Amino acid sequence: MDIKKRITVFDAADLPAESAFWAGLLGGTVEAEDDWHTVYVDSQPQLGFQLAPDHQRPQWPDGTPQQIHLDLYIEDLPSAHAEAIALGAELLQAAEDPESPEGFQVYADPAGHPFCLCWG
């Protein structure tokens, strides 16, 4: 699979607070959209923050629910999908329009950890 970019994504109810914290810690800047913020360091995207209004702070060490996932940016969805499935991934949410210029599909690894194959 030819992965062009990897983004670790944090779910958060307060995107400005969460993204500003990580931008400050990493010496970066925030690019904000309504329900998504990206922290850039040295002009490169490093972390993503997804609005999750019902986010609950995890309890260490047995935190639930989902707190973090990976976004893997690919160029060829059909081949990346086939490779992920062959390796043991499960498709959790298919893209509404896999032919659109940008989008994502949600998968789970064999242990159930979510990740997205993204394009655009």
C-alpha cells in the first residue's frame, strides 16, 4: 500500500483547547475548520482533531470509548482497500461516494482499533 501521509487523530469536544494545547507543545500552528483542526509543525501536518461532542475523558488505564485513530492517506482506494482486507481489516463504514475527489472509509484492525483510509 502506498501511503502518502499519516495523521494521528484525537477525538475532542473542545477542538480549540485541544488543538491549541498540542500546537503549543509541539511548536506548531493550528488550521481550523468547523469540525476538524490540524496542527502543522514546520509546514507539515502532524496531528488531527475531530469534533466529538460526546467525548468522555478516558480513565487510565482502562479508557473507553475510542480516543484516537489513524488517518492513512492513499492514492488508490481499491488497491488499498483490498490490501487492508487481505491483512485482516474489517470495513466499518464505506465512503458515500468512493469516486469523489476527497473522502474516507473507516476500518478496524484485527483487534478492533479504528483507522481510516483517506484520499484527496
